[in-house]
Amino acid sequence: MGEAPAEVAATPRRRRPGRAVARAGRLLCQAEIVAFWLAVAPLLALLPARLSYRAACWRGDWTFRSAPDKRREVVRNLRQVLGEELSPEKAERLARDIFRIRTCEVVDLMRLRGRARSLRRLVEIRGREHLDAALAEGKGAILCSAHFGSYMCGFSLLHADGFPVTSIGRWWWNYPPDESSVVRRMWDFVYARRVLRHRQRPNIEPWPGRVQVALQAAAALRGNEVVTISSDAPPLDSDRARAVEVPFLGRQAGLLPGVVTLARLTGAPVLMVFVHRSADYRHQVLEISPPVPMQGDTAEAFGRCAAAMDTAIRANLAEWDFWFEPDDLASLGLIPDAPHPGAQAGEAGRAGELQQSAR
């Protein structure tokens, strides 16, 4: 106790400049994120597509370089999950592509203005006939996807094309109990309102204890509407008992088979849907599958959905959201549940993370 005060007194002059620089960096990072979402991205969306997505890639490259801790974390996540499939050089290139795509997805969101024609011109929809045939049966349809590609914008395009769409899922900014109301209002303004403009009903958020979630989804399906669900979400602690183990990205992952439960409860068919981006970053393809067979027990039926998600992710690795989220990867059982230095790097490491879509 006697020596500590002298040591503490001796260090502030050496440490204070570093702390000041770090704090300034965090503030600049936060300011850039807010400015991009509130002003820059909406302006980019008004430009011709070639220019707006090129600028989005430039911004992704800048974020990739300016957030080294987050970049290293993404590379580490990729290599932990994919192992020897991915060399360090390939992981680095893939990480840069991940940062680019996250920024392009923000531009996608801004192009949903009006009737979403600005984005619709860039997206080819394949398999629409499968959705038409499913709705012709009169029991609605369930679209099962992953947190993959510009999936929320893809659902919005289907709604703009005449399919009444309602989504099941939690907005990520509502997760932290200590999140400020200012932050929540900002994301409601820049993100949720743009998505909900192209939805038939409000978002159905499956929080623990909310038994009305199934009732709300069933009501939409009884009205012969389309309900979407992303089935790769890691289960909350309170839901782990209901998770099933399925092969996923080379491991056994614990996922919730809610899509199968809902399909069997309502008789609605389940179709897989994925959106993937072309090499020019601006054109995309939305693919809808034929109905997934629901025979067998719950794990067997859900295993078919998980296999489709696995195939889509492996074909376009950079488009899966969870490379940014070590906690979610650990919760799924894909990486060890261990401390990850990038997550401790402060707000500067969140430049890419804060571009994520709703969870």
C-alpha cells in the first residue's frame, strides 16, 4: 500500500496522451458511423448504382484499415470456424470483402425509399413461381433464411412486389438492457422505419415468455400471407433447452427449430430464400427454393433447412453476418467460448460491427 501512490503518481503524464488519443479515436469513429447512416449513405443511394456501390466499397476498405482490432477478430473468427480451408492470406482478403459488403448493405437499405424501385432494378428474383404456388394453397408461406446477404432488403422487395410479408426477429439494438434511448431511437429512425415501410405487419419479436409470437405468426399465415424467419440465430440462454444439434459449417451447432414447429402448427410450407451479391457489388440475386420436405422428426426436418443455410453460406462466405460476432459464434458452438481481444478494443473496433442489420 505504501508504494502504490508513488507509482500511480509517476505514470499519468506518460499514459494520459495515449488515453486522450484513444478517446478521440473512439469519438471520431462514433461520429463517422452516425454521419454515414444519417447523411452520407442516403446521399450515396441517390447516385447511379455504379458510383454509389463503388463509394460503399471505398468506405468498406477504409473501415477495414482503420479498425485493426475488429479486422483481426474477423480473420480469427473465419479461421477458427473454417480451419485449414482458409489460409491467412485468403482470410485477410475475405475479411476485406466482409467489410465492403456490410457497407453495401447500408446503401441497399437506403435504396428502399418509395416503392423500392431503385433497389429492385438491381435484384433478380428467381423462384418466384414457388412462392406463387405455395400461396395458391391458401395456407400462407414461411420463408426461412439466414442472417446472410441483404436479407431484410430482399424481404422488402418481395413485399413491394405484392407479397404481404411479416418478419419474425429481434432488432439488435433492443438487446442490451442498458442501451440508451437515444441510440435506440436512432436505429429505429435509420433502420427499422425503412424496413417496416415494406412489411404487412409490425415486426414479431420473439422475446422469452412471449407466447403470442406463435399466435401472431399463425394469424398472418391464416390470412395467406408470407412470414419470414432467420433460423441461424443463436438461442438465448432461456431457449437452449429447445435447441437441436445439426451439422453446420463443419461442426454441430445448436439452433432453434421454430420454423418447423410453426410449419407443423399451421400447415404452411417452408421455402428457403437467400440473397447473394454479384462480383460488381451492386447487382444481387434473390433465390426462392421449392418447399422443404417436413417429414421425419423435428431434428430431421430442421436439418434440411440447416443444410440449405450451410450451402448458401459456404458459397458466399463474406455475406454471413456472424463473422463479426464472436459471442454469437461461440453461442452456436462454432468457436470456443473464450475471451476475444478484439471485443475488448473499445468503440474503435465497432466501426464495422455497428453496420450490422437487425438480429
